[in-house]
Amino acid sequence: MLRSPNDLTPAHLRALFDGFNSPIAKLDCGKKCAPHNPNGKPFCCDICHAVPAAFKSEWTYFQATTDLWHPYRADDCPAPRVTEAGRAVRDADLPSGMLLLACLGPDRCQRDFRALSCRAFPFFPYVTSDYRFLGLACEWEFESTCWVISNLHAVTDEYRAEFLRAFDHLLATFDDVFENYAAHSERLRADYSSRRKRFPLLHRNGHAYLVSPRSERMQRADVASLPKFGFYKPGLRRPR
């Protein structure tokens, strides 16, 4: 019986990975953001900007199947952190049963052995205050650096469907995973509320919405007209 994500067997994990394997977009989004990173890497693949979190069952599986991963060490980033964009999951927010990992880097990526957090990035399952999983919300700390967050129209229907299937299964199976994402969604609402802005949501019904963080009222929006952030705001100079 599966009581927690750490009870996931290699067969369970392989099925999850195989069912959540489509590219996020039809183009290589890493080539869109890497020119903005002084390290020359996609921000999500640069350990100085994002440290992936994984279930301990994932780490056990990876140890037996690939040399891609190792436990994160403070010296994995050779230079001091220069941005607050930081990690996909902060240390203080890391749920029990998870650990931080580091990979060999984007040039040596083994896509079949990406962690679930890598497959989901820059999204997480959005849960309302009345505990409904509505769709894909963005990791707001990466607004200024992630090209996808400023170009949500590029996210494919196949990716959205696979994301929903994977997290429908995880959230329905594990209460603690559901609660963790409900808490993360609450932090999202608090952040946008403090800025008095609405946040974008790729709804499970196939449409896009802007959500008011306090009332949670949703207004349907043209996905191509959703806000752009950071490097990707119109009129900003592009790196050569």
C-alpha cells in the first residue's frame, strides 16, 4: 500500500516518468533564457539559480539507474549566488521526505531520468483555498528569468495533459503531497496579494485565466496576452 511518495517503487516511478515526458514547448526554451544568464545555461538547469527537490524514492531509483544525480552540496555552485530567484524549493519550504539534488548539467542531461520537479518546472499544481486542484500555476520566484512564464502560449496541450494526469494521481494518492501544494498555492496568493497583482493560471479546462489572489475570482484571458516579466518585457534590450 502506498502511504507516502517514498513508498513509490521503481515501477511506479518509471510509469510516472514515462507518462510525463513531453517537452514543455515545441521549441527549446532553454535557448531563449540562456543568453540572459551570465553562466550561459538555462536558468532552470543552473545549480546557481535552481536546486531541484526530489522524493527520496526518486533518489533511490536514480542511484540504481543513472549517474546523472548526486545530493546537493553548497559548493556545487562555484560562484556566490547573485539573484534572489534562487531555488525551485527553498530549504525552509522543503517537505519532509524530499531532498535537494544536483545533476551533471544541461550538456549531460539524461531526459529519461529527469526528476518530477524538473518535468514540472516552471509549474506546480495550483490548489484553491477550498482544496480544488485547478491547473498549472507558475513558480513566481522565477518570473524574471524563466522564458516560459512570460510565454505561456508556447506550452503544448500534450504537456498540459501529462502534467494534469501525473499530479491528479499524486494528489489523489498522497494527502501530504496535496497539503504541501495547497500550502505552496497559499504562498503564491500571499505574494501576489502583497503586490496587488493577479497571477496567471493554465486551467485544467484548457483555458487561461488571471486570478485575483484575495477573492480567487478568475477572469478568462487570451493566453498570448498574459503578462511578461523581467528580461522578456517588451522594449527591453536583448543580449547579443
